[in-house]
Amino acid sequence: MGLIGLGVIGMLVSGVLSVIKAKQDLKKIITMVIPFIVFGIAYAIAGDIPIAGVSTMLFMIAAMAVFILITGTRSTFNL
């Protein structure tokens, strides 16, 4: 468990240093953070971790379906 904890801490430190040194694109960072924000909001509303996790999953699936629909429509009508 200690090695797992050290690995996670190492990844977090490496990620923060990448952001500080501007090696990462802001769009990629936002894309990775959105599920955590949705989970935090769902947990604040529900107050239960399993319900918040399922709610996050359902929200992300719905968002993915909407974005697929939007990109498909744009390419179909050449918008």
C-alpha cells in the first residue's frame, strides 16, 4: 500500500510540474478534470459515494452521446 501511495504522489507531483512548466495543453487538463468536478458536485448533492459515482458515470455517458450527436450533425451538414 505504501508503494501505491508513493506512486500516486509521484504522479501528482509530476503532473503539477508539467502544468507549471507549461508542457501540457489546457484543453487536455480540463478534459481530465471534468469527471472529478462532476463527481464532487454529485457527492455534494447525494452525500453517498456509490450514488455519486453512478451519477457521474451516467452524466459522462450522456455528455458523450450529446457531443457525438453534435459532431455528427456538423459533419453531415458541413457546418
